[in-house]
Amino acid sequence: MKRIIFVRHGKSSWDSPVEDRQRPLSSRAYKDAEHVISAFKSHKDFPVEVFTSDAKRALTTAELFKKELNITDNHFHIKPELYTFNANDVLEFINKISDEFETIMLFGHNPAYTELVNTLGNIPIQNLPTTGLVSILFEIDSWKQVQSGQTNLYLFPKHLR
């Protein structure tokens, strides 16, 4: 059994003119993360390996989860290749993950994440919102076998405010 937890980065701020990769989170993103993390804590009774895009908004979102879920540095990985909007790139990344990990948590970007939760999960989601979390279970032994699974949890900030 394998589990992927997709988390889209928090709402970004457009207040300062910076390149896309450097856009920070808006103030709302911190409150949204608080709500999602709080709700997720009651479901998390398993270890996770975290992989995050290096974009500032994704990395900051991942760091908020890391702190509140007590994830240690050795289980937290910054991966520039996750700064992509292409679902196939993310799927290729997943296929290369070590099979020693049962649960992975990925922090990244749309439209890739919305496409993946719809392709891999069994509950249609029109749009994975900022700071939205979707967990999908797979009856597989290797990340190379990821195809279709069961969506077992989704947490969206607007449902938790």
C-alpha cells in the first residue's frame, strides 16, 4: 500500500513585482494552512516523506506543515524539479521515488496537481484550491506502478474556515 498526499501551495501575494518562482505567500495563506494542518493532524497517524517545489510559495507552505506536523529535516526534501505545472513531470518524479517510503507528501503547483488528483484518484475535483490537500491510496508495492487509486481524504480551506 502506498499513499500520496498532494498539497497545492498557499495563496500567493502579488504585492511586489518578483519573478514567479520568488512570489511569497499572502497573509490569507497562513490562516488557510493553519486550518488545513489542524484538520489533517487528526488523520495523520503514519510517517511521511515530504517533497516540495523550491518556489518560495510552495516551500513556505511545506515548511508550515513541517513545523506543525513535527517532520524532521531528514524527511523533508526540496526538489527544484517539482517547480512544474505539468502533471507528467510530477508523475515521472513520483515513479522515481524510493519504494522504502509508504507515504509521500508533495507540495507544488496547478494545473499539474488538479490534473493528477483527478487522473489518479476516484473523486472528481474541479480545482484543487490553494492550500488544498488530497490524499490518495494505492494498492501497489512500487511507485513505478502508480496509476489509479482511492481518494481517501480531501481538505479545502473554504470548508474549514
